[in-house]
Amino acid sequence: MARRISIGTWAYAIGPYADRPVPFPEVVERLAELGFDGLELGCFGRHPNPDLLENKDQRDELRCLWQSRGMGCSGLAADLWGQRLITSARPDAYLAAFRKNLRFCEDLEIDVIRVDTTEPPGTLGPVAGERPAGAPIDYDRALKRVVRTWRECAKMAADRGVRIVWEFEPAFAFNKPSDVFRVLDGVDDDNFYALLDTSHANMMAVHGARQVGQPETLREGIRELARRLEGKVGRLHLADSDGTLNDGRTSTHVPLGQGDLDFDELVPALIDAGCPDDWWTIDLSRWPDAWRATEACKQFVDALAKKHETLV
């Protein structure tokens, strides 16, 4: 089975690009020129989002922008960062924001939506080397809130034919491998999956970055994490890693082939973990020159997919 390759458009809209985002039509045109099969839409800043495009005609026009160039959309990264998933006793605001983005997915014919836990790891307790942000919330209470809310989201999304993928990472709470399994087991819904990002997986499973209390790593690192997530990976993001954090907050997404990861070693484990579709998404989030790095990353993934296609 041939892989379809996309890239997250947030790379050109947040971080170093926040004040000078690459215009979205220009992004689409360039990705088509480079032979991408699609894009993964990041609803951040001045790029298309449900607040900027409120009516169906605007959304139809946006969808035609990539479809007219023969591309699809592998998913939508909802901007839920203004919501409090953990520290709010009531999930109403979070659910309203999720519902708004879910409707955006439906109008754009996108069948995957990305979420995260929205609040920093220190919400659950002290993180080594960081000042506590305040009194931590009880772990079990926080877990119950996350599970309860995401279980409701999973059902809403299933009714609209949209799959939910949770991107766990050092920037947000529940960022230990055991946390990931607890959340997935707690939600326990066939429409709720993990998003496995190779850079985040390296910082969590190998380096134990920004974890509350005693760091937790896995002996076989990313491969072991992928193996233990078999059947629950709903999206794969490919990014290299140099073992550092971007601004001390989240994993540095190094262009593919420029970091420490051995993708020839990793790919068999990533494929074995399974995924409901055939998309591979390149992630250059917050890389300072993502626009120029895109072409080389596309060539890297094309070669990787071709080399390992017999494993699919």
C-alpha cells in the first residue's frame, strides 16, 4: 500500500511564523508543486479556522482550494489552547469549543481531529527544574475530568464520522508513557486514538522530558512505545529530534534526517503499531525555517516510504 504524505500547516503559522504567517493559498500552491498528497490543517492565528470562516460558502471555497489541486486533508488540529480541560470543574466551555471545531471538520470533509490536554504538566505537580505554577490538582481527579470530557467528545465525533487523535507531548499534562495508557484505557472508546509524533515520543520515552516527579522512560524508547500502542495509533507524525526542547516547553521538531532518530530502525515498529488510514504527516512545528525545510523533508519521507513499502 502506498503512503499518502501530508504536512501540518501550523508549521507556517505559529512559533517563528506567528507574526508573519505564510499566506494559506501560498502554502497550498507550494505543497501541490512539491507533490504532497495533502495537508493537515492547523486552525491557528490567521490561517483558516472556524472563527474566521463562519459560513458554509467560505468553507466550501477553502476545501476547493486544496481539492482543486488534487490534494486531500489528513486532519484538523483544533485550537483548543485557550480552554481548561483539567483545572475547570465543568467541561462546558471546552465542549463548546470542540463542537465548533468538529462542525468545521464536517463542513470541510475532514475525518480526523487532533486534541491535547491544553494545560502544562506542572498542573499535576512539581516538574524538575521548573517553578510550580500553583497548587497542583489531584492526579486522580484530573484524570477523571480528562477521561469524562474526551469520552463525550469521542461520541460526538463518532456521530459525525470524525476520529479523535490525542497528541501527547512534553508541553502538556499526562506526558509519561504510563499516563498515555491510563488516559486511553480510561476513555475506552473505539473512536479515540493516540497521535504518535516521533519527536514527542523521543522526548517522553527516551528523555523523560518535563515529567512530574520521577522521570519515566522506556528501555526500547520509541519502538517500545509504538509496540505498546498497537491498535490505538490514529495518526502518525514524522519529525526528527535532537533531544532538546523548543523554548524549554515542547519537543524540538528537527527537519527529517537532521536529528538523532534512525527512521529505518523506527519505521517497522511504527507500521506494526497500525493506523486506520494510510497518511503519514510531516511535522515541522516551530522550526525557524520550516518553509525552506519542507522540500527536503518531503523527499526524505518519499524515500522512506518507498524503502519500507513491502512492510505495509
